[in-house]
Amino acid sequence: MGCLFSFLGFLIGGFFLGWPGAIGGALLGSLIDNGGIRKVKKQQHYYQANMFLEHELVLAAYVARADNNRLLQSELNYMKQFLLKNLDETRAQAALLRFRDILDENIDIAAVCQDIRNHATMSEKLMILNFLFGFGYSDSNFNNQELQAIQQISDLCGVSRTSFEAVRSMYERQRYQYDYQYDYGGNSQENQYGGGGSTRVTYNIEDDYKILEVSPDATDEEVKKAYREAAKKHHPDKVGHLGEDVRKAAEEKFAQVNNAYERIKKARGMK
């Protein structure tokens, strides 16, 4: 059957339309050989919101169990809030029950990540990592076991280490709402206001280079190219089909990419 439809398409197209028809018929037959046009279309729309949610539940359970094989109340609360933001109450309750069931199951993390690797886009993979970092940090005691679990997931899903570090840097930055002030030595200072006072934190602008996945030694043109690629990966339109809350999270990441680029431009004197 492998080449049958291609051969029939070649004969029928050639009979009615000559050589152009023969070639076109062969191409159409080839599509049928490989499962048809419907299969191609299905693959393009395979990774939908329900599959995205199932993978998030499984991977969150894996991260929770990495921390001494236990789920903390703060992590459970984070999951509840996440589900209620994305689903109606009935579906959120069903998803929470599913999450509790998964916690007691044997998780084949390699198989789950292979499924994600095969069907999810890079933008979707990065949003999964963002969710996992949020889940991990929810207990305010993010430890090495949880970090290693998320890194393992990232590697198995086919995400590069530089992209992993970019998401990690963006999430850690996102946990606080800062106004940025700069000195021109390449460092910036952040002010967090609230509670009748302010907390000042300093960081090196290398964090912004991590977000763009480019070296501080890169040329201006390389920085510009890295920015375009990062903006493309984190664009909200890439994940809008996965739900409104996922899109909002992507908008925050997209804003951080733009802010990192603007800070680098200012420190370098780029135009």
C-alpha cells in the first residue's frame, strides 16, 4: 500500500492532464499514503487546551513528589487558583480530583515529555516551564530537588538549557513588581514599593542577557537578532488557543523580553 496511491495518482493525473497532472496526482497520492490531508491538519491542531492541562497536572505532580514525595498546602492552593482561573467551577473540581489521583500514580516522565516533545511547539513548552516554576515557587521554599525535576522535564521536552535559564530568570523577576533604575556601568537597581517602605535589590544586567539567550559579549547585531527570536517564541499569539490565562502569562513574558531588550539597549547606548 505504501506507494499504491502515489502510483494511481500519477496514472490518473497523467491520463487527464498530461505530465503536470501526473506530478500533481502523485503528490496528492503521497498525502493519502501518509494518512491523508486530514491527518496533516490534525497534527497542526493536536496540542489543544485539554492536552496542555493534562500535561501540566502530571508534571506538577512529578515536581511535587520530587520534594520528599509530598504535596504542600501552598502548592495545592496554587493549583486550585490556577484551575479556577482557567476553568469553570465544575471542571476545576474535576481537574483537581484528577491531580490528586495522579499524585498516587506511577508517572512515566519520559513518556509524558516525549509526547510534549513530539506535539508541542517551543512556545507551548516554555509556557509549561513557566507554570512549573510558579508551582514550585508557591511554597516559598523552592529547593534543589524541585529545580532538578523541572530541569529534567525541560531537557526531556527538548528545550535548550539557555531557554530554560531564560524562563527561570523571567519567572524570578516576575515574582516582584519593580521599577528599574540604571547606572551606566551595566548594573541596574530595582525598587519595590509597598507596606510603607521600600526594598532595594541590585542585580547585574547579565540577567537580561539570559532572558534574550545571548552572551553579554555579543555584538549589537547579535543582540538584535536574539531579541527578535525571543519575541517570536514568547509572543502571546503563539499560545492563545490554550486559554485566556495562558495568554495573559505569555503577555507578561513578552513584556519582560521587551523590557530586557530596552535595558540592554540603554546600557550599550544602542539605537
